[in-house]
Amino acid sequence: MRFADIIGNAEVAKALASMADSGRVAHAMLMYENEGCGALALALAYVQYLNCSNPHDGDSCGECPSCRQMSKLIHPDVHYVFPVNKGPKTSDDKPTSESYIQYWRELAIANPYFVEADLQKAIGIESKNGLIAVAEAKSIISKLSLTAVADGYKAVIFYLPEKMNQETANRLLKMVEEPPEKTLFIFITHAPEKVLQTIFSRCQSIRVMPLTKDEAAQVKALNPFDDREEYNLFMDLFSDLMNAIVARDLMAALECGEVVAALDSREKQKAFCAFAGECIRKIFMIQQNMPQIAGVAEEEQEFYSAMAGKCGKGFCSKSITNIEKVVAMIDRNVSSKILFCDLVNRMFLSV
Ligand SMILES: [Zn+2]
């Protein structure tokens, strides 16, 4: 992946390139994106640029041995960590990312803008939660303790550090704090508020911005099965719901809940939950006076600012927790009508 191939986020790409040019390479970086906006593509292009033997015009050459290895995700000094679980595609009892690396490569090469659900499908754990367990930390530490195979940087691209538990983080912490020479960690998160503070505080953070409509259409072309037209439907539903809640119109809010419950599959209902969670996170960021990292599209700014003003301080975190509970219950065959009615009620009461 070269910077030139990246869809959107030209400013971030430029910043990464100049960081590499100046030699001020942060040894731990946290990229925050709404899923599917290209943080992985940027991370891959950045590491490829750092390790390219013939970089020019602010980009990697795409042709040297290092670039060729990067394009196949087989560079010996670049490691990938992502949430996994036991599943039919591995016989490992305590699987790590390594157990699924071939599926990761296939997915990320075909479409580096994949979302978490695509990854779960690719590694065959759709019905489970992906986790980053302590075995992963041990594996990374031992890989990084080896001398680099090539001359460049060793890198760990760490997808979704929010899925790592305390024990894993504790193991990794020293490595993140004082990595071996020319070693870097790039964390990609969709939920910065859930990344353990000990890790977060050691990272330089970078906001990967949401894609414009045109850019999203280009990304969609990479994955024809991915239905991004949902966005408009979901945004309408979410704004109707929030408007009803802040207007204290319980009946209208419950009607929105019924529309969500009537979406034609559980996967769609879960997708709406993920969408609503991201929207609420944006409200939260604005309430925290961090609009620059909320990543709100210009045409939606008015809506989000109004919501940030009208929702109480505890609303966002409570609602995110409640939405997550609903997602877990959807998988357990609980009636979606009851679930969404209950969720709307809770949101109504906590606003
Ligand atoms: Zn190159």
C-alpha cells in the first residue's frame, strides 16, 4: 500500500510522511477511526514508506523487496495483532493472531477498509467476541526480542487495542514504553475511551477522519457486498430517535425502537446498534470539548451540537453500555421488539 493508493485522509497521510521524513518517528501511535475509514491502509502505507529502500516524492516506491513484502503483508519485521477467539478455522486451543494470519492477509489485501464484522467473518468467529489475550502479548514480546531481519523498522500493527484485557496490557506495557530500537507500535482503535489508559497515555494519537460520500463510494467499490446505503437509513432512524428523546416524546421514541426491531435481520439490528454507538460517541466527544476528534461531517454538525447540548453528562456512557447489552442479547434469541423497547426506555430515562 502506497500513500498514493489511499482513499481520503490526505492530510493524515501527509503528516505521517513528514513524520517519517523528519526522523521523529513516534514509537507508539494510536489511530482513532470510525470503522472502515482507512486507518489500517494508512498504517500499512506508513510502515511501507519507513522501510522502503527507494522512497521518493513523499511515498514508497512500491517495487523494492521491502515494498513487495509489505504489499503481500509478509514483511518479516511487521507483525499484526487483532482480536480472535476459538473457531473452526484453527485447531489452536489458545489461538493468537498468528493462528489466523492467512485469513487476515487475504482480507486486508482485498480490502484494507474492512470493518470488524468482516474480520470476524473472515476468521470464522461471527458468533463470538474477538479478544486479545495474554498469549498474544507473549507472542509479540518474543517476536520483537528477535533482531530485525531487514535493515528497517520492526512494527506491530495492533488492530482494536480496546479488545485487550488488563493482563495483556500489563504484559505489553514495558515493551510499549521502552521498545527496542527502531520498533514501533501502531494501535488502531474504534473506541478510544475503552483503550486502557496505561496504553493510551503512551501513544501519540492521530484522528483518521470519516470519509466523504465520494470516498465512501470508492471504498464501497472495493467490497461490492458491503451495503453502505444503510448509512442514510440508519442516520435518519438515529436522528428521529434522538429528536424524540430530547423532545420528551416517549411514544415517538418507542416508534423508532419498533422500526429498528423490524429491520429484516439480526445482523442489520446489530449493525444499527454499532452505528448508534458511534453516533453517541461523537456526541460524547463534543461534550468533552473535543469536537476536532469527534469527526462530525459538516452537514451533521448542527444535529450533533444540539444533541451534545441537550443530553446530560451521563447519557452517552450509559447509552453505549446499554446498546452493547442489546447486541449481546440479540445473539441470545431474545425478542428484538422487547430489547429495543427496553433500550429506548433506558435512553429516554437517562437523557
Ligand atoms: Zn520500496
